[in-house]
Amino acid sequence: MARHLITLAAVGFMLIGCVSREKYEAIKMEKEALAEQLGKAQAAESGARAAADAWKNQLDALLAQGGDLSKINANLNEQISTLRGDLGSMQAKYEELLNRPTAMLTMSPELKTALSEFAKQNPDLVEFDEARGILKFKSDVTFAKGSAEVTPQAKQAIATFARILNSPVAKDYEFMVAGHTDSTPVSNPATIAAGHKNNWFLSAHRAISVGQELMSQSVSQRRLGVAGYGDQRPIASNGTSAGQARNRRVEVAILPTTYRGPSMAGGQDVLTVPGPRTTNRVVAPKGPELNKDTAVSPGQPLLNK
């Protein structure tokens, strides 16, 4: 009996041991499967985290760049505001100079009357600024578009103007001829081919052309200076056609003479630039603000037609 019980116990122990091992193996396999899934999940999570970090870095960079751009924009706006203030100040000073009646303090009543009458007789062609002692030739009548060749109508008027300048009432004065344009860039190939490469050249050539017409009418070259300002000295807004027309002009400033050389009696002078192909300049008589140098094309007559 005892032996039988021992045998049953041994068999039971063996059965219990077999069941436990099977469960162990099953649990082990399940654990390994879970471990594999956990590894995959961790890898996926790591990849997602890396992607999230990459996106975050890009977003931070964009935000930082946006902040820098805002600072740059604010800085530029500040600079623009400062430049506008400077421009306004410069414009005010320029307007003050333009409106300063220096020439009229010494202009004789006879000369003033003669120039005023001349302007009244040619209202479509000229204006006389009595306060500044400046006669303005309107370019749209004085020249063809894009040209520096004086029109026949303007030549007749300039001949009359020259008689005034050669008369006794103007004997103590010299004359600065200054060309001006509007702000429209020179683009016509024919205009450029004629030597008027830009507004600066065109304004200078037109001033020279008027100067030559005056000399052809016996106004002494010693009494004349020429300058070209291009579009840099507008007297009206270039935003309208009427303003542009006013800006296209040739001004003749009547200045008290500073010349102390030989007699400036009338004589036909030839205004040319001789010599090798080097830069030459026509120097204006010394006087108020309109006295400037103007460069011309070397080795050729100043009037480039």
C-alpha cells in the first residue's frame, strides 16, 4: 500500500512538473512576443520623437527668422523715415535758395522792364521770374522732343532776347544758362544716338544750344556760362504731365558780372572743346547757386546734335 502511494505521488509529481513547464514555456513565448512588440513600439516612438524634434527645429528657425525679418523691416522703416526727414529739410533749404531775391536787388529797373515785356510778348515760349532774375525757356517749344536743336520759333525769340542782353541796360550782367528735364529716363535710341545718353546730357546739351544761339547773336562768350542739371532740380511734381512740362526748361539767370578782364563787348565766339579725347569742362562764371561745372563729350563741339 505504501509502495502504491509512493508510486502515485511520483506520478502526480511528474504530472505537476509537466504542466508547470508547459505553462512556463507558454508564458515565456508570450513574454518574448510582448518584448518584440515593445521594441517595435519603442522604435516607432523614437522615430516619431525624432521627426517631432526636426519639425520643432524647423518651426523654431522659421519663428526666429520671422523675428529677424520684423526687426529688419522695422529698421528699414526707421531709416526711410529719417531719409524722408532729411529730404524734406534739404528741399526746404533748396526752396529758400530758389526764392531768395538776390539778383533783383541789383537788377536795374530798365532791364527788369525789358525782360518783363519780352516774356509778355512770348508767353508760350518764356516766363520771367522777377524775384530771382531768371528767364525760363519752355523746352517743349524751344526744342523738339528728345532734341537739343533750337526750333525756328525759339531762334527768333532768342534773337530778341540777345538784343536786350547786348543793350546798355544789361552791360553790367553776365548770364548762366542752365538746362533741366523731367524725371522720365531717356530711352529713344535716336535720342541716345544723337549723344543725349541720359537726362543729364540732354539738359546740358540744351543749355549749350541756347548759349550758342545767344553767341550767334553777338552775346560774348565771356558773359556766358552753361550747366546741365538733368532732373535733379524740379520746380513742379513729376507725377503729372503739367508738372513734367514745367520741369522741362532752360533757365537763363541774369547775374551781376564778376568778370574783370578785357571788354565783354559783343563778338561771335565759337564754343568748342579742342584737344585730345580727355574730359573737358565748361566752367560757369562765379556767382550764386546756379554756378556749376558741366561736363561735355571730349574732342567735339559742345552742342551735340
